[in-house]
Amino acid sequence: MGGMLLFTALFGGGLWYSTNYAYYQKDTGVTEVAAFGHRLPVSQYKSIDADTSPLKMRACFRADWDVSAYSAYRVDAGPLIAPTWFDCFNAEQISQDIADKSAVVLRAEKNQPYGFDRYIALYPDGRAFMWRLINPCGAAKFSGEELPEGCEEPTESGALTPHSDTRKPAVVASVQPAKLPEPTPQKLALHAVGNVIRLVPLIGDGPEEIATGVVEAMGDLTASLGFHGCFEMPQSFGLLTETYETAEPTNPQRSPDGLSCFNAEQLAEDLQIGYAIAFWGERNITPGVDRVVAVYDDGRAFVWHQSNQNHVE
């Protein structure tokens, strides 16, 4: 009996030590944090992490960032509990502050590493905290379930391989049934298109004009492919979704150099997770080409042309 109790005590102590202390690595020499596609300055940084699991990462630091510039990344996600000895990170208090809006949570990075997203909570007084959570792609992969539509997994070569199933996808891959004429690069120039954009209403005979901010654009609004634009949309999300047809599939293409406001990769990701909503601007403006307008809740809006399935070569 004494031997069994001794073994149990030793085993429990080892388990407690491995859970709370073993494998953790500390770091205090960080002056920049990668977030939202940028490297942003931080101070008073200290963190813990471990190779055994991405979820072991926690960090406390100070950050003087303009949160409004990253409002499209705002989420509602609380952290997991940290080891008690890493006392700068109080997961319960952070979660409470998130719930009562005392702190703002932003998703700093998606699928890094695959299956995990990194989050940062920011307080008005400059305090900041960082952690990782498993995302739906990771939850499905690690449980052996079929990956949800839109999840991508690194292959051995490092490329990303899309996974699909029979459910309706959040974002459908590019459809290119035929080659369409590309714009001549040297003819593209930054210009203003005006302050009117057309959207397809839920009820009506055709696209109707709505007033917007001036469209900063590159390409010809009447051309096939190659048109991209950025502008401000005064109408609310609610009004737009109740009045106009949402677009699917969407496939924003990279804009020519010179239109820095149009980030096709970020726009596609935000459309997938619902930070932005896409609407039909006009279908088949020329054979095989649709116009799509994407709008954010803060009023930012983007327009582009994309190929459709109706083109006949």
C-alpha cells in the first residue's frame, strides 16, 4: 500500500510538473509582433511557448496601436488559462474584459501554424495580451473528420491544397472556363470614376444606381477584366443585404501596381469569414464577365471584374 501511494504521489507530481513547467521556453527580447500583415512595435514583452503544442503560447506586452485601422480583424475570442507562474496573463480576467468590451480582440494571424489562429487583446491603456486557439480547420483535422470547405492544408512541398465536400462552400475557387482578353498594362492608370455604383436589387428589372464616395480605380469600367476600384459606401450592411443580391462565387484578382488600396488576398479572406459581404454590381457586363462589389461594416468598399460560367469562347 505504501509503495502504491508513493508511486501515485510521484506520478502525480511528475504530471503536474510536465503540465505546468516542463517544455516551456521564455522570451523577453521581442520588440516587434507580426500582426495583420505588418510588423508592429511592442514594449515590455514577455512570453512563454513550447514546441509540444501551439496552444502553449502566451504573451504580455504593451502596444500603442491605432486599433481602428484593423477593425476588419475584430473578433470575439477568449484565451485559454496560462500556467499560474506566468502571472502577467490572467485568462479569466481577459475573458471578462472582452465580454464587457473593456478590451478589443483582433485576430492577428490565421492558420499559423496550420489549424491555429493567433489573437491579440488590446486595452485602452496600452496593455496587450496574445495567445493561440484552434480553429475549425484544425479541429476537424486533429479529430480525423472531413475538413470543412475553405480549409487548406500544407502539402509536403509546402503548397496549399484545397479540400472540398458536397456542402455549399463559403468561397468558391476561381472559375475560368475560357480565356478572356487581358488589359494592356501600360494603358492602366489611376483615376476617379465618379460617385455612382450599380447593384442588382432583390426586386427589380435590372441594376440600379446608388450614390457612393468617389471610386479610385484602375482599368476601364466598361472593359472585360482588369478593372479594380476602392471607395466608401455610406449605406449600412443591413440596408444593403435587405435590398441587393449578394454575390457568390467571388474571386477578387490582384490589382495592377499603383492601386495600393486594393488587397485581393486580404479581401478574399475577409469575404470568406464574413468580415465583408459581396454584392452583384452587374452580371455579364461583357460576355463572360461580372462586376462584383464588396463592402465592409465600416464603409470601406471595393469593386472588380471577374469571369463567370456564361462565357462561350
